[in-house]
Amino acid sequence: MKTLIEPFKIKSVESIPITNAADREKFLINSFYNPFFLRSEHITIDMLTDSGTTAMSAKQWAGIIDGDEAYAGSRSYYKFEDAVRDITGFDHIIPTHQGRAAERILFSILGGEHKVIPNNTHFDTTRGNIEFTKATAIDLPTDIGIKPDVIADFKGNMDIDKLREAIERVGRKSIPLCMLTITNNSGGGQPVSMQNIRETKQLLNEYGIPLFLDSCRFAENAYFIKIREKGYENKSIKEICREMFSYADGTTMSAKKDGLSNTGGFIATNNERLAEKIKTILIITEGFITYGGLARRDLEALAQGFKEVVDENYLKYRIGQVQYLGDKLLAAGVPLLVPTGGHAIYLDAKRFAPHIRPEFFPGQSIANEVYKAGGIRSVEIGSVMFGRKDEFGRHIAPPMELVRFAVPRRVYTKSHIDYVAEAIIEVYESREKLRGMKIVWEAEFLRHFTAKFEYLQQK
Ligand SMILES: *Cc1c(COP(=O)(O)O)cnc(C)c1O
């Protein structure tokens, strides 16, 4: 059969708000044209993020009731630990309330002034947590990884030559660890090949630098390896995961993604001394080592989520649904980052709205307009999120200007996806009407979450 179906049936439903265009205009004004300020009761299809927005399975909800709320030594923690170890093989598994808590703890130990931490592409919170310790975060994607219109299998890869250059330039002693983000979220949800993980590790071994995976979407990455990388077509998803993690000295994970749950995260490592330091900070700031800031019932849901996420039928549907949306848009000529990645489609705002210069935030303008068209929320990943200013106050744009439509796991049906495609295509067809924007207020770190915008005056 060729028809892609959701490999589940629906047991419980939640109605979604249907709004009209005039109201949506007002909601945007009240939100300072920043979709992060929109209320969910005004959103029809929410594609802001795939993080923590998963629909849990009946078995996970059953686990929530069955959770063991003991402060220490909870049965639910041991189930969680077993499930994570089964996939990652790590010795020390330390729960945190979400991914950035894991990052904050790790970098408060290994970061600091004069330290440099490379990655294929840092996620915004990873970069934020590194820079908060006064360390430097550097991105080393491959050249094709930052070309949105070039099709390749593993555009999430680390550029090994650039990594070597960087290590030689700043010196091994300045690099406490190297990260590798699978899949590469800020780089378009693009996968990293097994070969690239292996080669990154080999290079780091020459210098004795540990490798940590930012493994939020490890299962989606493993699925891409299975369908695209030679030699893995007959391996199970779990075997592929095991091999990916075998090259790493540790990992941070936001389990709000491939944990198929609404909250959670962890740090895992084989380094006992590091694990002891992590646990000390965990107890001071997150909670005891067998819950790390989570309710134990959340650990129960995660334990079940990790079993479900490595199911190949689930992953086929998951990646297929994102591709279905991408294909519909491409067929209408909408410029996208290609190939479509694991968890989202990314509009290429530079080609979508070429009349708006990066410093006037073309992606933000598109995100606002798609909300106006259909009540659909997305997020800009470009100059708003990663733009900087030079010493003269001039705008330094990141390599790509994107608008991300993230697909929550197991939440929306095919007709919801059709609706999203229709709204985006409508905006694309009248794209010359899109106007540039400016920021009228911003925070010092991670400004995109709370920045306030206005449209530029028409000349
Ligand atoms: C979501 C995410 C994080 C941060 O996790 P939170 O749970 O949101 O704190 C870190 N890295 C990547 C690649 C992510 O996608």
C-alpha cells in the first residue's frame, strides 16, 4: 500500500480553536508581532515547536497513574534508567527537568571564560548556556549544510576539516568537550551520518577531547541512517542508536522530543568523576538524583516513550508526515530547505521574501502572515534568533533565514497538514505584500522568546 497512515487510532480528543482573520490581526498586535506571546486558545494549528507537545499513548497515561512518587529510589526512576541505558548504553543516567537544565549543569562544570565549545550547530539554549558561562560556542556545519537549496543525505554533519582547524587554532586545552547535535535542529532538522559521528570521534581522540551528543532527536536521526546510509538498511533502530551513542563520552537530551513526553531530560556519561560533579549540582538546583526536578510519574511516561520511539512504524509515519507537508509546498513552488528534515519544514525566507533584507527580519514577517492566514503558529530561525551586531551596531546575519513549522508528534492528522500547506501557499502567492520589521525591545540572552516588533513604515 502506498497511502501513508497514522499508525494509531484516536482514543481521546481535544477541540482546537477556530478564529477569524480580523481577530487574528488583533491577537498579533497584542502579541507585539511575536508568536511566542500568542495565547494557545487563539491558535488553530500550533507548529511553534515539537518540544513537549507530543500526544502520549494510552500506555504512557497508564504509567502516569502508576508512577511511584517516592522522593528517593523510586521504582519509576529505575524503569527510566533501564530504558535510557537500553538505548544509550551509558553507565550514569541523571534525570533533569528538561534539556537546558542538563546543558546548564554540564557547562557550569566544563564551560567558563576562554573555553571554546564546537558543535555542528548549537541549538539556541545550548549556545545560551555556553555563553552565559563566558565560554565561546562555535558552529562548524559543512558548506552544503548551510545551503538550503542543495539536496544531500546528511546535511547535519560536522565539518571535520573545520573542526581540526578550530582545535589547532584555539588549542586543545581550551576545548573541554565537543558537541554534536543529532539531528541538527537549527541546521534544518538534518541528520548526521554514522560515518560523521565516527570521524568526529576519531579526530577528537587524537587530541583527547570528549564528545557529547545533543541527542534530542536520536531516534529520528537513527531512522535517517537506516534509510540513507549504506550498511544500515538491515539494522534495527535500537542497534543504530546503540552504535551512535557508543562513539560518545556522554549526552545531554531534551526528552520532550524523542522521549515522546511532555517534559523531561537527562545527562548520561561513562565518566564517573564528571557524573559525581553533575549529581552535586543536580541536588542543589534540580532535585535528588532519582528524579532531577521531575515528578516520578513523568519518568514513568518517559520509560514507555523510549520504547515507543524506536518503533520503525512510528518513525516511518513521523518522517513521512513531515515529508508529506514538504512535498505539498514544493509542488506549489514554495522555497524550502531541502530535503525535508526530521521534525519540521523550514521555509527559506531569503527566497520567499527576497525584497526584505535579513536585518528587517523576513522570517518574522512570514511567520506573522501565516498566522494571519490560518491561525498557524511557527517560529523564525534566522536573524531574530541568531542575529548579532558588530562594533558599529551593524547587523550580522546568520547563514540562513528560516521559518520553522515543527510538527508535534502524533498530534495532527493528514487534513491538518493539508490545511497548513494551504495557508503557507496562500501567503507565498501574495509574498510581495510582506513587509520588513524592526525590534523595539529585546532581552540580553535568547531575545527571540520575548522581543517586541513593529512593521517598518511604508515609504
Ligand atoms: C529542545 C532542544 C534543546 C533544549 O531542550 P529543552 O528541553 O527545550 O530545554 C537542546 N538542544 C536541542 C537540539 C533541542 O532541540
